[in-house]
Amino acid sequence: MKKILSALFAALLCFALISGCGSTPGASGPSTSVPAMTTRPDLAMQREAEKDGLVLRVDIGYLYQFAGEPFVLTASITNTTGEDITYGVGSGTLDMHMEIKVRMEPDFIDMDTYGKAWNEEYRYATLKAGETFTQTVNLLPGAINTESDAYWNAWADLDVQTIDWYPAGEYKGTATFSWIPGTPEGFEGNSALIELEFPVILI
């Protein structure tokens, strides 16, 4: 009887070992809740232009950005002319990103300025010799749907229901900065312009 029980136990043990062969603890199939592309190519996106001693630079970190997700754009202007320059800002309201004008085609949502009141008064600023002005913009790749009920019920609130998301693809951006050479008394006179283009690829 003992021999029969021992043989039966040995058989059950072998069966259990054979069944466990080839299995990996915790292994599972791909999750359907995760987007097909969860990583992006590690390609940096910086562009730079120089004119008359002014250096304009745009940096968004990565050339590829995820559709429907915000990203940060940094634009800067450096004065290497050896003298101060004067420039005008198209809105008297502070922090409206008017020092360096950044536009996307089509427009992306500027999350820093959306819902803020604009002041049409001009103000002036001086960029001293050797100084750099840096502007940070939080962009969302989509447009406000002004026909949605959510927009009209609370126009100043940025809600996903009010956004028409842009699809994957390549989009063109431009950054411009204008200034007056020297230190004139006012904004009247001839101004200079520096501009550069840059790409954003949504995936």
C-alpha cells in the first residue's frame, strides 16, 4: 500500500512539474488600453537664427510630440550687438507672450493665455547688450470648438469637451521678434525683424 501511495505521489509531482515548464510568472498579453506607440524617437528639436547680432532660438525638447498632450516650447532672444535695443510689445497685459510671437499652422492652444483679458495698450522694453530674454509657452495641440455648449457655458474654462484635437502629422511653427536698432525715443521708426520656422510632428 505504501508503494502504491508513493508511486501515486511521484506521478502527481511529475505532472505538476511538467505543467509548469515554459510558463513565466506574471506574463500577460499586450494591454488594449495602452496606445500603440508609447515611445517616440529621441530626436531633439532646436532651431536657431541670427540677424544683425540678434540670436533667436526655439526649443521644444523633442521633434515628436504625442497628439492630445501638452508640451512646453521655449523661445529666447539674445542681444549680441554690443548696444541696447528697444522693442514694443503688442499688449499691455503682462505674460501674454508678445515679446516673441510664436504661431503654429493651424494655431495650437496657448494654455498660459487662454481666457485672459487682452490690453491693447503698447508697452516698451529694453534688451540690454549681452542680455537674453526667455519666453516659455505651454501649448496644447488642438483648437477651441466655439460651437460646443461647454464653450458657451464656461468660455474661460479649458475643458476637453471644448477642444478639437489635431490628428497625427507634421505642423509648421514660426517665431518672430522685432526691434528698433539703437535707443530711439519712441517706437516710431524703422524696425528690424528676425524670424525662424520650426516643425512639430504629432504621433
